[in-house]
Amino acid sequence: MWCIPEASAEYVACMEDVLDQYERSYDVSYPQVCFDEGQKQLIEETCLGYPSKAGDKRNYDYEYKRNGVRNLNILYEPLSGKRYIRIKERYTMVDFAQCMKWLVDVLYPDAALIRVVMDNLGAHKPASLYEAFPPQEACRILKKLEFHFTPKHGSWLDMAEIELSIFRRKLKQHISSETILEKEVRAIVDERTVSMRSLIGNSVPMTLESNCFTFIHPFLRD
């Protein structure tokens, strides 16, 4: 357990709380959703590398052009195998709040309560919703959410972080534009959803829907 600096009482309490969430049975009215965010640098080739032989890794020239960074926000429901992705130019308190609104109003509008597991990033707090929305709207959204935080230095307990690491490994190293990134992410979402269906079977309702990937929702536009 070298990644745990100190198994303090606070650490154990947060860990037990998250593990308790993972032990819950599937309930469509009380979905359990894991949330995480990460970055992907957009890199454009300025010089084509040498052609590679069949079965060999592709060769890249060391020169490249940076086209900025995009943030990937993932919402992952482990018990159904569904995952939802947002791609944004930045990630702030307001972006987190908009993501929670999307979760409540668009992804799970019929849920009585959504239990959200996430890490302790500074933006991940109820105050972010009051930063983004009027008090009445922030309160309405928060009443549909129940936050459960991983321990500090224990974000690996968040299943969305594990899922996001798979996306990072599967994404191509050189992706030059947002459009190409969107296409690549969509393909991984479809692949992962189909593979999860074979593991979960018919124990919970599951469909491969177009809304499993959302690039820009109308109210999420900058």
C-alpha cells in the first residue's frame, strides 16, 4: 500500500464510505455514479514520420504543433456499464456545476437521488453550484445529489478514475483537433459499452444509446 501516505482515521472513514456505496444493489431510482476529470493534449504532426511495417508501431517525428488542451469529464455508472463524456476547453467550479446539472436534468431526470463518488479536487463541492446558478437552482440540483468523496491520496478508489485511465491508454498519442478527439472518444465509449454488456448480461437494463457520449450540450456551450 505504498500509495497511502498515512492510513489516518479520516482516510479510513472516507474509504469505508466509498466502499459502502459500491456494495449497494442496483436501483434505477438511486443510481450510483462515479465522476472524474482529466486532460488530453491536442498534438498535430508537422512532419510525417517514416512508414512502418505491418504489425509495427507507427513512427512519429519529434517535431509537433500544440493545439491546446481539452478536458474530459466522465460520469460512469458501474452497475449498468454506462459512461457519459463531456469535452470542454477548461474545468472550473462553474464547469463542475454545469456537469452536475447535466447529470440531474438530462442523464437521470427520473432518479429520486443520485449518489456521486468523486475525488477531493477543489471544484468538487456544493459551493460550486452556488457559484454557477441562483440559490434556488443550486439548491434544487443539490437536493438530487449525494456526494461521497474518496480519501485524500486515495482517488484510485473512484471507479471513474480507472475508467478514464483506460481512455487515456486507448486514445491515440497524436490527436490534432477537437473533432478528431470527439470521434476517438465516441468509438471508445461504444466499444466499452458493448464489452460491459457481455459482462453484465441482462441483470440490469442496458442499451447502447447515442447519448452515452455528449460533446456539447446546448446549456454547456461557453
